[in-house]
Amino acid sequence: MLDPQSWGFDRQADFTERKSQLIEAAAGASEARRPAARADLARFYLARDLAVEAKAVLDVSLAANPPSAEDSSSLVLHAVACIMSGRPDQALKELATPLSAISTTRRCGARSRLRV
């Protein structure tokens, strides 16, 4: 989920170039690969201390692909983004809620309109 080596790379890479690469990868990804590509973009934003941007990407990703028991990594990343953006209560609430009960329309406040 959070690989220290990738985190370090994302922190040291040229911001504009790396962001462009990840946005292009997410936009051009097949439907099956899109959640992973969006998670990569969110991890990049988190590594750069851009939690609100990471949360927005994850809002879109989770709305399109709700977490499952087999893969809840996007939900955990979303909780990290919520905590980093000053919404720890919402993050804890989401993590404590069974996956089957999580609403895809309300995540840490208003839904993002970002389309990646």
C-alpha cells in the first residue's frame, strides 16, 4: 500500500513531470487497471503532502469502484488522506464501518467533481 521506496521516489521526482505521467496513466488506463492507476496518483499526492488532492482522486475512485474485502487498500489510503487533511473523525468512522455499509456518495464530506 505505502512502499517507502516509491514514496521517496515520488517526493524527489520532478513534480510536474511525475504528476503528468500519473495523470496520463490514470486517464489512459483500462477500466480494470484504473483503480490502481488512481491509487498511484493518490500516493504521489500524499507523498507530496497534498492530502486534499489525494482525497479527491480517491473520492472518484471509490465512487466508481467501492472497496471490497479482497482489496480495501483504496479505502485505507482514503482514510490516510482524510487524516492528513484534518478529518480524523471521518477517517476513523469509515475504517470502523463494515465494507458493505460504506456509502459511495459520502466520503469525508462533499464529493469531488474531479474526473481522472
